[in-house]
Amino acid sequence: MENPDQNKYDQWHDDPKNWIWGLFYFNREDKRIFPPKRISWLGWTINFANPYSIVALILLFGLIIIVSRL
């Protein structure tokens, strides 16, 4: 699906099938790396179906480790 509109993002976000155990967002159609959490004012989560999200998570943890050792 190319360029989904906000309504489609909202449908995906509200669909319980896209949330594993209600905590982990997993939607292969959604190409966003960091979609909003179920409670949007809490920030963002990772779309675990997007391989770039996993890479971004690993890089983020690596950066945290490097900075904490300085």
C-alpha cells in the first residue's frame, strides 16, 4: 500500500490484531519505524514488523552503551 492516509494509520493503530499482548506493535503494512503507542501521549513504540525498526533499536541501545561508558 502506497502512502496511507491518516484514517488508515488510525485503523491500523486501533486494530487489536496489530498489537501483540497489547504492548508490541506488529504490522507489516505499516512502514513507519516509530508509530505512536496505544496511549499516544506516552510517546512512540517500535513497529517490530519493520526490519529497519529493529536496526534503529539496536543502534539506539549501542549509542546508549557508548555514551554511558564515557
